[in-house]
Amino acid sequence: MDELLFRSSQRIETIQIQSRVLATSTKEALEEYINQGRIFLINAFNSPHLLHLRAHVKEGTLRVISITNEFKENIVSFVNPKQMYLALLNVFGKKWSKRDICFACGGLVVGGLVGFTIGIAYHKREPILRYMQAIHCTNYMGPESVAVAEDAFAPFECTDNCVLVNVKAASIQLIDVQICHGYGRTLRWILQRMYSQSSKDLPIILGRDCTGIVTDIGSKVTKLEVGDEVWLTVPFWAQGTLCQSILIQENRIGRKPKNVGFEGACSLPYAGSLALSALVEARLDAMNAEGKRILVEGGCTPVGCVLIQLLSQWKASVTATCYRRALPVVRALGATDIIVICEVLTPSDKFVPDNNRQEQNKAFLEQLESRNETFDVIFRTGIECECSKEELSIYLKTDGAFISTLPPVIDSDTYGVFRRFLLCLYINMRYKLQNLLGLPINTYDETHLCSVTLDRLSELVEDGYVQTVVDKIYQPQDIEVAVNHIQSPHSIGSTIITFR
């Protein structure tokens, strides 16, 4: 035990000695570094370069002080009335009396105050911002990008030829789904700037037609008055109608039929305008349609519903395609023959494309062949089948016509930066040249979407030739459900969003 204590005390003494040595060496090293640092700073402070720099700084400081004092003396001298009087005498001569100079100074003061007051009165006013609810697409990634905005900027001032409309209801179309995927993005980017609609490509308000009440009109608007119930439609590149308030050119708006409500009426402006345009292209009307055989591919689409009604009223023989659920509706609209397209449903009752689309198309063509008929006109209004134009043209008469009301493919959607720039330059130069020559400016304007077409459509509705076909009515917050519905085989006619 004693030996253990002895060895422990020896080790402790050894550690103490080593600690003293380490502390002493550390202290000496620190003192050496401090001395070296002190010597370095003294040498640097007394170096010729630093002395030269200090001299320049001192000289610059003295110069600034001198200029400041001189400026101060000049200001004091200039403000001195006596000095001002002598200076004015040197400039204007000795013919000026003190009285004249006092009047001149008084005039300058009064004029300055008047100018300042006028400037304050006519200063640039801050823009007035109003907000509204709107359904827009925030990017081109598909229907998932559709959102409801509660703080979208609302128009409130009318220009000369514009009409401000309080929207009551609007329809959502398949073209809106295509817009969510980027349809018309390049032309939209160019034309919205050219027509001063928007400086941004996104977000884009969806909706191609609506109904509402006129709340304000421009100074050159002659056909409408405040309080009129109207309907309207817009082209693919313009800001849409799924919002609470819209500013629209007078040539795109018409009076709503009096015998239908807002929700029912808004199923027709866009689809009805496309249908009437297709009939004009096919050269069909009440005078020559009787007895002609017509195929409407997509009889339960909004456009197909209008075509079937008009053609049956004109005593044409109409064959229409539709899904089984729409069979009673298409028959009631006046179709004389119906080809039922079989859809594929998952257990969740959600529509999915047929895994064997070729077999489905083959079955459709076999049904056409079994009828052993040819058609004067084939209207393609839906995408229930994917048969090509060439496959269907076999069932056309020699002088028959194939007309599609589906949105055409736009090549500019795939343009890069350089080609977009060239297209923008071309469109702007063409616009300015047409404006200079006084020619109508309707490039990419879808001229069939106009007040003339809407007025004709209104007459057809009021006379009972066309009835509205509304499938479902949704609130704005249910837009996701509405978008899914119009893409399903359950959709018949138009799907409506109400803002009431």
C-alpha cells in the first residue's frame, strides 16, 4: 500500500513538472509572436508607401474642407439681398429699379407656387385595382394546373368599343383541357400582347363562352345598353370567360335568347358558333339539306347536339355516334340512326382508353359498312373513335365533304425561341401593314365567333329550332370535378360553371 502511494506521488510530481515546462514554453512563444507582430506593425506604419498614402489622404481632406468653405461663402453671398441686387444690375443693366426687381422676384415666387400646385393636382394617380374570382391555368402541365383564384385582377373601365359584363355562368369545353396542355401557347403569347390583353402568357383564364349582364359600355358601343342580358364567345388565344367579370369587344357579344336562363344559354355560344360555321363550310342550310345523309361523329358533344337538331329540323337523314348513356338524348334530338360506341370503365367508374383501340375502331367501321350507305357530309365533333379521315372518307359520296370542328393542330406550339421571334415579327409587321392600309385585322381571330353568328343562333333558339343541352352545373370550387367529367364518356352536351 505504501509503495502504491509512493509511485502515485512520483507520477503526480512528474505531471506537475511537465505542466510547468509546457506553460513556460507557451508563454515564451506567445511573447515572441507578440513582439514580432509589434515590430511588423511599426515597420508597416513607418513604411514610405503608407506615409505617401497618409499625405494624399490629408491633402484630399484639406481640399474637401476648402471646397466646402468656398461653397458656403458663395451661398451666403448669393442669398444676400444686396449681392443679388448687384448681380441683377450687372445682368440686366442699371435701368432696373429696386421696385422692378422686387416685382420680378415676386412673380418668380408666385409662378413657382402656381406650378407646384398644378403639379400636385395632376400628379400620376395610383392605378385602382379590383379583384374577382376566376378559374385559370397556372402552367401547361395538364388539367392538374387548373386552380381557382380569389384575387384575379378584375376589369372595370371600358374602352371605346368594349363592353363590361358581369358573368353569371360559363361553360367549360374540351379545348380548355387542351389549353392546359399548351394548345396555342405561342400565338397566345404574341396576340395577347398585340391586342393589349395581357403582358404575361400565364396564368390564362379558361372558358370560351359565357352569359351575363352588361354593367358598362364604351363610348362607341351602339347595339347594347347597360342591363342587357347577353352571351359572348372568345377565340382560343384570348383570356377566357370563367371569371366574375369580363371586358369584351362589341363584335363578340350578342343578346341572350329571352326564353332560356343564364346557365342553359351559356351551353350554346361557342358550340353553336362552331356548328353554324361547319354548316356554312358544308354549304348546308334549310333550303338544300332535305334528304341528304349526314354522319355526325360525336353526337353527344356540345357541337354535335346543335348539328343534330338543325339538320333534323331541315329534314336531313342524320346518323350519329354516341356512348350508350347518351342514346336517349341523341334520339330525342332528332337522329334517325345511332351508332353506339362502347366505352371501357374501371371499377371506380372512371373512363380509361380502350386497350385495344384498333378493335374498337374496326367495330365502328364494320357498323358503317353494314349499313351499306354513303354520306353527303361527315362531321367530326368528338374523339370517341380514332379512325382517320382517310378511313372515313370511304363512306363519303364522290362530292361529299369531311368537316372537323375539333381544334386544329397548331405547328407554332412546338417552336423554339428563334422561330417564335420570327413569327412574332411577321405577325406584328402584318398587323401594322393591314392597319396602315385600312384592311380588316382578323388574323387568327376565328371570325365565326362574332356577334352576327350569335344573333343568328339567338333567333334559332327563340324560334325553337335549337334547344339547350346541359349535363351538369358546378360551382367554381368544383372545377376539378368538372374537368374530369367533360373528359369522361358520361358527359352529354355542355358542362356549366355558375358564378351566381
